[in-house]
Amino acid sequence: MSDNLDPVLLMKQEVGRVAASRVKSDSIVGLGTGSTTAYAIEYLGILLAQGDLKNIVGIPTSFQAEVLAKKYGIPLTTLDAVDHIDLAIDGADEVDPQKNLIKGGGAAHTREKIVDSLADQFIVVVDSGKLVDKLGSSFLLPVEVIPMAISPVMRKLEQLGGKPELRMGIRKAGPVVTDQGNLVIDVKFDSIDDPAALEKTINNIPGVLENGLFVNVADLILVGEVKDNKPFVREF
Ligand code: 5RP
């Protein structure tokens, strides 16, 4: 693992490592997306190479996860080839006290929700900055939309009280295009009082593929913290 002294990176690295150490041999593992999960994938590769872990297969939630898994020597499979997932490890952009999440900072929430919700155990890996009292406090809600429906979906989201904006690429001209070839609208809601209801309402808009509210999906939240420049992990 790479050395660094940035506290946020230290937290991400440590929580990724701790989550990976919970994976057992002979298991099917959902591989999440994002910078925190990337450390878990890297550490899974180290455990496999050392022989401390044997016979695991990963199900990637994104092109990023697939690329990382290949880089670190983790064999991959698909949902067509397995009938269950033992454990999924994935990051989050916000976590509320009920363990509900906002995800989709990496525009991968559609595949993440499929894989994470199928897992017997879904472990969320976050640094302490992701914990909020109420979802929507600091992060916009990502909504994946089929391109032809962008305008009507934006109008519907405004009618629901949101302020939608099309996610634009960084170091790429034009909008972000998801792994499925769709676009992402990020929506600011002043207050998300009922995440379960909002998740369903948004997914009911024609043209919406999936939104980043993960309600009652997470089993365990591992939180990376730093004290005196030393990272540690607590269960939330
Ligand atoms: C990707 C996600 C990520 O898990 C989420 O954005 C957290 O990323 P990071 O670990 O880089 O902070 O939902 O769609």
C-alpha cells in the first residue's frame, strides 16, 4: 500500500484494508467503486498474492472496479454465473444515523445498488467526513437518466422541490456518461425528510434508471478516523 500523510487518504486506506480483511476464502465479493473501495480492492489483491486468502471471485460495480480487480489479480465473474454474493464492499458519499446512504459520486450507483443489495452482507467503507445527520446535507443526489429524457426528468425533479444540474465531465468536454451510456443529474434538495419515499418517487419518473439513495441496504458501516496522525477504524 502507498504511504501518505493526508488524513483523509489515511482514513480511506485503513478502512479499505479493514474491510478487505473481513473477506473469507471461497467467497463471492461485490467490488464497489470509488477511492476508498480502491484500497479494499488493492488489499484483497495483496491477501490473495500472499496466500492469506484463496479462491475468491469479484463482481465489479463499474469499469473502474473491473480495471482495479484485473490490476490486483482478483478473478472476476458476473451475476449470470453466480446465485449469490457473500459480501459487498463499497463506499458512500453520505451516511445517516439509520445507515441510509447517498451514493453515486462516481456515477456508478446503478450497478452498485444491484450488487450491494444482492450481497448477504454489505459493508460500507467511509472516512468520518461522510457521516451526516440528514441525507442531502452536503452532497447532491445523483440520478442516472436515459439521455433522451433529460429535459422532462429535470422538470419533474424541479416539481419535487429539487434543483437539478447535469453532471459535466472533468478533463472531458461535455457531460459525464455512465458505464451504461446514460447521463447523471445531480439534485440539491433542501431537506430529504423521507429517503425511502423519495427514492421510490424519483425512480418512478419515466427515463430515470436509478438514483443514489440506498435505503435499508447497508449492513455495516466501517468508519475511518485519524487521531495523532494514526488511522483507526470504528463500527458505526
Ligand atoms: C461511486 C460511489 C462511491 O462509492 C462514492 O462516491 C464514494 O467514493 P469515495 O470513496 O471516492 O469517496 O458511490 O458511484
